Amino acid sequence: MISWWIILAIFMIFLIILYFASPLITPKALKLQSSHVLVTGGSSGIGKALAINVAKRGANITLLARNKSKLQEAKVEVEKHFLNKDSQSVICISVDISKDYEAVEKAVQQAEDKFGPVALLVNCAGTSMTGVFEEILPSEFKRMLDINYLGSVYVTRAVVPSMKKQQLGRIVFVSSQAGQLGLFGYTAYSASKFALRGLAEALQMELKPYHIRVTLAFPPDTDTPGYAEEQKSKPKETHLISEVAGLFSPHEVAKSIIEDSTHGKFFSYMGLDGYMLSCLTCGMSPVISMMDATQQVITSGIFRVISLFYLDYFDRIVQKCKLERENIKDDKKTS
């Protein structure tokens, strides 16, 4: 009978082989110095933090957003973080990326005329809203899809041709943990963020032969102006459930996204909850490391068990809030 020590030794050897074999399928890291980085939604929040991060790495940057005054404020702040002030530059282009593809295409062409082909595109423009399903106006579902999904489609569509010619590039879609797990209050928002998953997986299969890598980022709750605005109308259930994952800073999130995208990773996540969700929801997503693939296989069963406790906790929150509302109604009737 084979002893457990022999089995453990074989398993450890297997992991060591995977560790050294993984770099063989990992793409070369994209160097950002003197490269053209285009960030949508770059006037505030995570988008601005992303622009600052790549500025520190020596990139030339194009910021796309709607608000001209916020764009100019962001430009001044980003310029303070240049690696080389003599050779770097930032341009700002005001455009609504969710409305008119021709306007988006024109904006991208203007940016590429200035800095050359885009090496890294970060689709960060987005908006959030929460509410109970039947209380959300139908027009809000369309607005979420227009901004969070079609906005990313339009800009990516305008950038891909030049990336293919260069046979080099990185494309980031900033989704959300609500794009991995549907939660109370996020019926409109989650749907728009889940849509990015299908786009990213299909696009990666198309672009891989051209050495272009797609990254799908799942940031947790992040301390941004958008998050602060969302808090004003967030249902109690959503607020209590969201507290589980904690709150991260925009610069923490930006650093993680840039590191993962330049190294060609398909998933970008943060924290232990982010790691667990990415393993649980990996499905048939692309991998660039046999070590990552092995971790997903080994941990998926364990994490599924843990997720059942999370889901039970969430359900109990929803049920408790429902009972509280019913008790308040009963008290009003009897008073």
C-alpha cells in the first residue's frame, strides 16, 4: 500500500513542475514606458487612479470622459506623476462613449494621431445604480447597458484595428464583483457588468492569434465619488451584503488592474473574496498559467462549500429586512 508521504511527495513534485512550466505559456509583460494608454472614464475615481498609475510608468495618456472641467482637473493631477516630464504627455477628449460610435471612432483617431496606436486600452467608464427590481424604471436598464456595456464595445471596436496591425496590445474591461455574483438591488447594474464577461471571453479568442490580451477586472467596492453617490439610494439589504467585502482605495484597485493587464492575465481581482469568486466563476475562461489553472481545479469544490454559507447569510439578511418592513407597516396600521 502506497503511504500518504509518497502521495504527498508526488503531489509536491507535480506542483513544482507546474510552477516552473507556467512561465512557458505566460505572455511577455507589456512595457508601458513611451507607450500609448487610453483610459475611458479617466476624469475621476478608478479611471483617474489608473491614469496616475501608468503615468508613473512613463506612458503617454489619453483620457476620455464627458465632463470637460473634470477632465482638465484630472489632466493636471496626472501630470504631477510623470516619470519623465520632458517626454510624457496627456490629452483629454470629451466624448459620450455610449451614444455615437462615429464620435468615439473620431476621438480614438485623434488620440492615435497624437501618440500612435493604443498599446493599452482600459474601459473604465461606467455608472452604478441600486434599487428593488420593480421600482427601477425600464429606461434605467437600457441606460446601464448603454454606458457599462456598449460604451466599452464602441471604444474597443475603434481601437482593435490598429492593435491587430501592431500585433500587440492589452484591453481591459472593468466589470465588478457584481458582475460575478448577482446581489439584491443590482438587477440593472449586474446585468450590464455580466455582459462584459461574454464580450471579453469571445474577444480574447479572436485576438489571441494577434498577441493581444484581454483582462476582465472585478474590483470590489471602491472609495470613489460614484460609490459615495450610490450609498445615498442603496437599499438596506444591499448595504449590509456589500459590507462583507470591505472598501478599497482607487489606487489599490488601479495598481492591481495595471499589474494584471500588463502581464496578460484574463482575470484581475483583489482580496481573498475576490480570489474565491474568481476561482468559483472561472468556468471556461482563458488562463495564462498552469499554476493558476491547478489552483482553480483544486479550490473550486472547497470554495463552493464556503459560498453556500455566504449565500445563506445573504438570504437571512434579505429575510430579516423584509420582516422589519412588515413589522413597521403593522405598527403603523395599529397606531
